[in-house]
Amino acid sequence: MSLTLLAGCLEQNIIEDLGIVTVYGVDQGEDVGSIKGTTVIFQFNPDITDASQIISSQGQTFREMKKNANKKSAYKIVSGQLRSILFGPEVAKDGIFPYLDPLDRDAALSDLIFVAIANEPAAEVLSAQNYEQAPNVGTYIQELLGAAVRSERIVSSTLHEFIRNYFIVGQEPLVPILSKKNNKVAIDSIAIMKSDQQVGTLSLDEIFYVRLFLKDFKAAEFQLELPIEVFKDYLEDYEVINRDELYVVMDKIYSNTKIKLVDPDALKFKVTVDMAGRIVELTERLNLQNKDVVKLMEENIQKSIKENIQNVINKTQELQADVYGFGKIYNSNIKDETLSHEKWRDMYPNIDVDVSVNMKIRSYGTVE
């Protein structure tokens, strides 16, 4: 017996006749001003062996691109189960809002669609054939990004979140960058956006120091590089150590970050970061049952985190892209109705951020 999907009270669709879109890819088209679309569809049809298909089409608009994709399929293509949209690098640099706006206006679509950028043509990334147990690459991308958000490795970038930050003065969007490695889609880095245009990137290590400001960590993991010299009196067999760094891996990271505007005229902010976590790996042997070692470790972790935070802030200031939301806090305090996106972008490189970090190592022992 055929299953059916009901649309309102008038239209009835037999599910076996549908091509259900799971992801759209958008690249620069061959003609000036045109776009090349990659539509990944899935069919619920027990009579076919390959239930996933990829359709390429072009158009001057997103709607025309979708219409032309329909002409290349024997199935009726529907977007109600769309889970992500992937933009090629050229489109990302030119601006992605024109292609997100029609999705945002479509009441049939979820606003939890993931927005992502490819580090090569989106069509190439979507050609990946290894998508583990997922039925198609579109579903795999949804699961990949969802897992990274839940494990606190990246900042969530859904359609709703992107549109919100696009319109709010004082905070720019962040978007994950995907790549194809060994015929499999992977998260490569994070795009720094200015409005809807990509202007830079953050590594997956750097995004930790942005997410720290945007949402408290509950159980994160991160790795730090510390100078080994400060621990030399506590290291075993120090004479055989021939490197300058000590790498520390911590998990079960909890954090709470408070941001305060302390001087609106001087654009001075005070940031207090309270953190706690568990050390699970060290590249050299240290006895963390020694309270002096623990104190020294906490002090150096605090120093390293503070330096890394400041480095990432400086990087975004050079790009005039406030991904932290300092401008939003500034505006909520002074209620400047004349503050525009452009005005804050000019002000952002001049803000002064005083950061203090308090780290508590919650559990320890002798760790190798």
C-alpha cells in the first residue's frame, strides 16, 4: 500500500513519486550573475537500488534553479525535508543572503536548516560517496553538523540563527566550512562573515575561544600548548626531554562567561571567564597530586586561554567582523538608535577588551 503525504486539504502526494530534497548546493554559474545548483534528492522506492540522486541545474535565481532541477527528474521534487544548504566559496564571498531569503520565507521549511560553506565548489563536496550509515550525503551533513554542535565543537548556524545575526546590529554570523576528504564530507574550519559575505576563517581550535563568549560550555574538550620550561622542576626524566612544548588535553569543560561594558565612551569591555575541567592527557609525565603542580598548571592554562582569546579578538577586529556580539551588548547599554551595521564595524577595531580567566582543575592524578 502506498504511503501518502498530505498538503493542506487539497493536494495529495504519493511518497514513491516524490524526490525529497535533503541538501542544496549553490555555486557560481557559467553565465554572469547565474548560479549552478546541486540538488540531492532521496526517494522512498523499494524498487530502486540507489535511492539517492544528484541533479545539476542552473538559473538566474534560486527559484529558477529549483524549477530547472525539476525538469531533470521523473520525480516531483519537494523541499519540505531540506536539512542543509551548502554554498561554494565564490558565492560565499559575494553574499549568500539572496539564496537564504526565499528559504526563510517558505513556510513549508524548517528554520533549523543548517547553513554551511564549502572550501571548494559545493557540487564537488556533495559528490562524496562515503556517508557512513546515512541514506545520502544530505542527511549525513545534517548528522555531521548536528553532532558537532551537540558536542560543543562548533557554533550552531541554522537558517534561523543566520538570519537573526544578519539583521541584528553588533554581531556577525559564523558558518561552518565543509570539505571533501577521502571521499567523505568533513568540517574543515569556520567562516567569519561580514553581513552575508565571507571575509575570513577561524580554525576549529580558534572557534573554541569564540564559542566561549556565545554559550556556556557544559562538557567540552580542548587541547592547549604550554611552555615546558615552567614545569621542568616537576617533570620526571627532564634531561631526556628535547622539545619546548607541553600539550594538555582537557575534557568535561564547564564555563561561564560574563561580558560588561565598563566605559561606553572609551569602548572598554570587561570579560570574566570562569572555567573548570578535567585533565585527561599530557605529553609529559606530571604528578597532579602535587598541589604546586596543579596551581602552576592552572595559572599557565589561564594565561594561554587569555592569550588565545585576545589573538582571536584581534583577528576579527582586523576584519571588522564582530562575531562575539560586543556591539549588541554596547547597543543594549546605550540604546543608540543611530547605531548601524556600518557604524559598529568602524568602531569595532577600536574596542578595548580586558579579559580575566579563572580555571579550576577538577580532577587529577598522575597523567601521561
